[in-house]
Amino acid sequence: MLNEDLSIKYLIREPQLKKSKSPLLILLHGFGSNESDLHSFANYLPENHFIVSIRAPFKLHNGGFAWYNISFDNEMNKFNDHKQAEKSLKMIVNFIDQLSKKYLIDNDHISLLGFSQGTILSYALCLNYPEKFKNIIGFSGYIDEAMINIASKNKDYSELNLYISHGKDDPVIPVNWARKSTEILKNYKINYSYSEFDSGHTISPENFYDFKKWLESN
């Protein structure tokens, strides 16, 4: 059931194995999708976690939602609406604080899982607010450096763990963009695991199994 009691609409699966406080995993869908998409994973994710799938704030003409709008010029160069992205980033951080007040969440064990545009937001969130997150899972995305400001801030990334994966035949976000992103992670000594799969712009069964194994060990 869709929850509308906080600043962002969300679906939640509460922990099956409850402790006094439980880890939180937030799911960020891709451009044009909605909160139901990644929530289909919920029953396959760790039973001791809160699993919260959230809806992006900007509604599109096709009925889907976006964390920010995308436009193209006559030569098909891509442009991201960074003002909208900044608004989404602040909304998500505020929403996490709201969740922590409403539910018994372990604030030292908050993680993000994103697909495509949701991965771009996940990168930006962990690089701007590393103190808030533990694990980041990014499928089929990349780092948009205009959304972050690593160099001018003394950030501690030593506690972050990232799982990054990409399809070798992705026609939407080229695999080279993901490879360039790992170079940024490497330059700033951020702990990450990177895998490529024989797939397109999707999460293949092999990819899902690999990620799940990684999550259970982290």
C-alpha cells in the first residue's frame, strides 16, 4: 500500500526479523518509472532490513516519475536539470530523517539501491553526504560530477561500500560512463566492487544474484 504520511510517497516492507533498531535500504527507481518497480525486489532482500521504495517528485507526461528532467539538443547531446536534481537530493535527505523518527531505524546502517537515474542520485547522495550511508548499490548508472563537489570539501569516504554493475550492451547509458565513474571512486579511495554483465539497460538474473551475494556479506 502506498504511504503518503511523509514528504515523499513510499512503499515499505518492514523487517521480518526485528531487533530494537533495524537497517534501512532505500530504493530509487529510474527515469519514467515509479516506486512499484524496484519494490518487486523487496521479498528477496535481507529480512532484517526496512525496505523502502520511494517515488520521484517530478511527474512525466507518460504517467511515470523522474528525479530530474532530461533534455536533448538538435545533435542529441544530453542535458540534466541540475536544479531539479538538487531539489530531489535535499528531499531524500529530509525524508530519511523523517523515516528515522517514525520507525526504529539503525542510523548507522542506512543504504541506497538505485537503477539508472536512481543510481545517479545514489552516487550524488553518498558523495555529498557520506556520513549518512553504509552501502550503495548502483545498477546501470554513472556519476554526474555537476551534482557533487568532492574536491572542495574534506569528506570522509572510508566507511562507504559500493556495489556497481552495468550491462556491456546498455543502449541508454554507455558502459564507458560507468567505467569512468569507477575511476573517480578509485581516485578518492572509495571502496567499491564493479561488475559488467552481458545485458542491456536492465538488471539480469545473474546481476541480481551477484548483488544479493554482495549485500549479504556487507
